[in-house]
Amino acid sequence: MKVSYSRLSTFRECPFKYKCLYIDNLWYLRKDKPYLSMGSSVHLALKDFFRLSKSQHTFQNLGRLLKKNWMRKGYKDEKEEKEYALRAWEMLSQFYETYDPYTMPLMVEKNFEAKIEDNLVFSVRIDRVDKLPNGGYELIDYKTGKNTDIKKEDEDLQLTIYYLALQCRYRIRPTRFTYYFLEDNKRVTTSRTKEQIQQGLANIKSIVRKIRNTKKFLPNPNPFCSFCDFGEICKGG
């Protein structure tokens, strides 16, 4: 079974939403949203920026790349788009001024799959991996949302999947995990022991078993139902 953090977190949020996306493939029902377009634009700008040579890591080039990669989807009007564009630029400006912009990452915006076991394949998108001076590796994940609180269960899922995928595919074992909350200009760094990784894998397998054994993917009403793309076809929201 193909597993990703998005798949597992979607199932935990609402099995019906999982079914719409990953079984029925109703992706065409998803509506463009301004915060997603802004977030994608910021990620693309950082991807292109860190693929430049160190001498090209200038403030001007970062601004140019944001403009080049700007996604104009989901905004209700020009005014709203300008407001989101300003937020995106403020994020990147703070990032450039606060953290080392001359870093040359080992890996940037990498999509790949890794076979963990015979029936378990992890599908990931890594924002960035840096090689540390001490010989270790730092896994970096950019967050463009306003919420800086990550539930422990979500953190365990994401970091376990990323760690094991990097280990199996590239023999990279991250010794440090860092979240960059770009909106609040905040950095949170953590680590994982071998025991925590193994426990995380056990939790992933438990969710996978639930997905495989689920016959009826019933809706799970929650505070976000009013924002769901599948509200019109959902009978339980």
C-alpha cells in the first residue's frame, strides 16, 4: 500500500474525505483556495532560490523568484490577491533576514517513493535536507499556515515517514528535524530516538490496517466541515 502523511492525516480527519480523494479520485471537486496558492508559491520560490549558486542567494533574487512562481488561483479579487502576495513577501523577507540564506542544501523539494516493507511504500515530498557540520543531517519542513501548534500524533506520523523514507532510499538518517513557521518567523527543532521511530512505524501500520479493513468510509463531522470540498456530496457533515 502507498502511504503518505497526507493520506494518513486525511483518513484520521475524515474517512469519507479520504475515500473521495484516494479511492474515488474526486480531485476535480477540490476548489482553489488562496492560502494554498500562496503556500505553493512560497515553496516554489524557496525551491528555486536554494538551487541557485551561493553567490546568487540575494534578496533581490528571492523577490524575483516569488514573482516568477506566483500562483494566481483562488483569489476572489485583485485586492485579496495583493494582500496574500504581501503576506508571502513578508514571510520570505523575515526568513532571509533571520536565517542563513547562503546555505547550500543537500536536497531541495524532492519527491520520491521508498519501499519500507513488501506491502508498504512511503511517498514523500521533502522540502529540504541540510548536511550538518558534525556530519549529521537536518530535515527541514516549511510551514506557511498561521497555526504553529502541531499535534504530537501528526508530528510523529510526518517525521517517521520522512525519516524512514530517507533512510531506505538514500541512506540518510536525519539527526535533527526543524519546522520553519514562516508566517510567525519561528523555528522549532526536535529529534527522534530509534525507539520513537519504531513506535511511529507501529502507529502507521495500525492506521494502514484500519484503512484496509474499512468497509464504509463514513464522514467524521468536525469543525472544518464547512470548508470541505466534498460537502455537497457528504451526508454526514
